[in-house]
Amino acid sequence: MRIVIVGAGIAGLTLAAALARAGRRCVIVEQAQDFSPVGSGIRLAPNATRLLTALGLGPALTAASSRPLRRDILRWDDGRLLHSTPLGGEAEKRYGAPLLTLLRSDLHRILLDAVPEGTVLPGRYITDVLENSDEVTLRCSDGREFHGDVAVGADGVHSSLRALLRPERHRSSGQAVYRGVVPAERRLGAEAEPRIRIWVGADRNFTDYPVSGGRLSFSATLPSTPPGSGAWTTEGRIAALGSAFTDWDPRLLEEVPEADWVGLWELSEHDPVPAWTTGRVVLVGDAAHPMLPYFAQGADQAVEDAMVLAEFLRHADALSAGRALAGYAEARRERTERIHALGRRALRAFTPRAEGAPEDRPALLGDLERAESEWIFGHDAGADAARRARRLHRPG
């Protein structure tokens, strides 16, 4: 069966690695010529690390990551501890897999190493999708065409494949996110006990955590405002953060000025995508369900999607491909929409019209985390997909 994947991000590379492990070849069409992502940090929760470990990537992930011992929610002004969640060995024992923090670029490298050489074809921008009962054709801006029995849109939150299939429906969330990394040699000194720290205020929050090699990754979400004159430089963004978090706990920004890179993104709020598949075309990851970052599940759900889709395709052929894609979408929709809704609920805690007093908002996030972590972190998408795929493809 011919499988063409659009996008060499986390979802696309995880899918290609899982297909290769199942003996299925594919090609990945990537629009960027240099498709290495920026070096911001990423958190991989147990629901994703168990799946990547099953692909044989456990040792590489361990070598490239840090393993925080806990996640602390802190008061914005004095850093007082409001809520703490044990991680490390306790989380691994509870959920059967670790929670890891690492650079997105390191995860990308690990996944790229896991796919056969020549799988990724860079510099190919998709301009048209032609689908009939026999195959799907992807046409590129350079005139080249790729033909497949299945086409997978894994090209992220601004998916060109999704846009070609159906109109976009999104709006500004009113929030922006800054992300950066402090090199190990410029840090003031790593904490003796690695942890994720989250300072929460009335309308903004700040998170930092260690990644491999003693580096520190940080992110800040705050109300979006028109960018200032220096917003396109690292120095300008560091200055903007200093202004945005004036009078906060002094520890919050003490290492930010040492960052060698700071990025800025406007956060859009997307409605759930009405349909993930149109016969021979299917969406995965952020292309299927763009998520706000408040539960840090975007990458984890991309991994889950990829592993579930690979399981359905492993049993399919050209004639049953459409049924396999529909089975995948049915298996994933309810879970991703529930997590999508949690992100929206968390966003509401940081809007001017949020219910309740501002000082109660950190507790709201802690309550959401306690209520939802079990079914999020404890889920084994691979085992669930195997059961569903066997039923779908059972003879008779």
C-alpha cells in the first residue's frame, strides 16, 4: 500500500517510524528545506513515552531528556507553593512510563533517526489534493505529483492539507506565548532537585523546567498585545518579559536574560475539526485537533494519533484503506475532543471575564490537573488501537 505523509514533525515522523517497524514503507513530503524545529522545550507525558518506548526509542529519549521529580504550582508574587504533583519514579510506577522534559529539536532528531533513510523529501510544498475512488494525488508547487492509496496530513496547526480539504475555523485566543532556552554554561546553577515550576497569576503564567545537558527551558503565556519595536529580537523579547512580570517572584526571571534564543507566538483558538478523513485522506496531530498549550498534551496526542493510525494501516490494504482511516478517526475523536475542551477551560481562567477571584485561579488549575491526570497519563493508546483494529479487520 502506498502511504504519503505531509509534514515531518512529531506526528509525521512517529507515524513513519511505527509503519517502518510494522514493515510498511511510506514517504514524507515536507515543505521546508531545513525542517529542524527551533530548540524550545517540550514535555512528554507517560501516555506518549510508553508508546515511544514501544518503538524502541526509550534509551535515546532517556539520554536526551531530564526526568523532573515533581511539578509545583507557585504563587505569582512570592513563589509560595500552592500545589505539588509527584513525578519521577512515583509517576512512572503509577502510570507505567516516565514523564520526560527535553528539547523539541532533540525529539525530532530521535524520530528522524528512527525512519529509513530517504523517507523524508524536503522542499515540497503541496498546492492541490486530487482524490478519487482508486487513489489520492498530491500536487506540489514545483509540478511534481505524489500518488498514494492514503495521504496523511501531519503538517501541524497551520496545516495546508486541512485548508485544502475544508475552510479554517479559528480565532485569536487573546494570549501569546514566549519560549526560550538558557544554555547550561550561562545558568546561575541548576536546582538540586529537578522539577517543573509553574507560577500562576490572574491573567498570565510562567513555566520552567530542566532539559538535557543542564539547560533550562521556559515558556510564558500572557495577554497578547501589539509587538513593540524590539519584539523581533531576543533582546527585545527578554525586555518584554521583564515588563510583563514586574513585581512577580524574583526567581522567575533571574535566568531569562541569559537565554540564547526567545520565540514569540500568538495563540489561536480552533474549533474541533468536523471530519478528520475524506475517504483516502486523513489528518493527525495538530492538523486534526489544534490544542492550546495549557495541559501540554499537543505533542503527546500527536504521538497517540500516529501510533493508532499506524496500527489501523498495518492491517489494511488499498481496498480497505478508507475503512481503516474511518476506524482510526472513530478511535481518537472522543479522547482528543475531551482534552481540547480542557485546554479551553484552562484558558478561561486567564481571561478578563473569568469566573471567580483571580487568587483562586491557581487552585482551579491544580483541581483540573488532579481530576484529569489519571485518564490522560494512564491511557495506553497502542493497546486500545490493537483491540479496535482487530475487530475492524476481523473476517466476516
